[in-house]
Amino acid sequence: MSTLIVNGVRHTLDIDPSTPLLYALRNQLELNGAKFGCGMGQCGACTVMLDGQPVFSCVTPVTACEGRQVRTIEGLGTAEKPGQLQASFIKHQAAQCGYCIAGMVMRAQALLEQNPHPTEAQIRTHMEPNLCRCGTHMRIIAAIKDVAQGAKA
């Protein structure tokens, strides 16, 4: 048995403790925002926040999350009422295929919670581990900059 606190809700799961967090989120909790990209922690499609830090959930075992706060894209807002960063991504049309976007938003959210007003250079450095195969990086950067500069989405 493993206990996960996801988006503020405690869940007790009958799951092997070595199971990657991504599988627990998607298969047991039906939180499908984080995507399986590479399975090796190299693309960032599976990025979630663990105690406020971005992590690749495909290589983070459930056992490493016991008693810690897990936050997923579902914890930021809804389709009807997106969070500020999600709204900015929509405004800037930052998603092309959309596969990487949940991970991008979660990595950016972690940055903005640690540093509400990062420079463009800080944004670029922080976002570097997450890849967008469609090449919408400029729109992603613009969406994050808008929030950092206090623009309304």
C-alpha cells in the first residue's frame, strides 16, 4: 500500500512501491494530464511537481512520494476555469499538438512559484529540460513571460 497526496487529496493505493508515479497518476487516479513521452526522464511530457519542484514522473517511484505533495496539471485549473498560467498558454496558442504542454505548464508553474518575476534568460534555462517537438518554444516563453510580467490572460 502506498499513500499519495495529489492536488491536496490523500489517496491510498494498492500498488508496487517501485511503480513510476506517472502510472499511479494515470492508471489508478485517472489523472491523465501528465503524458508518457520517453519513459526515461528526457522529454518532460510527464512533468509534475513534487513538494514544489518539477520532477519527471516516469522515473520517480511512488515510494519517493510518500508523505509529499504531488501537484499535477489538474490541480492548477479546469477547462472552464483555467489557472493564470494555463490561460496564458491558451492566449499565446502555445500548444500545437499539445502533448508536451501539461509538462511545460508544470515546469513553468514551479519556476513562477519560486521566482514570480524571472528574466527571459532564467525562463529559458529553467524550461530547458522539457522538449516540444512541434517547436512552439517561442510561444511557450511568451506565455510564461506574460505571467511573470503580470499581464492578464
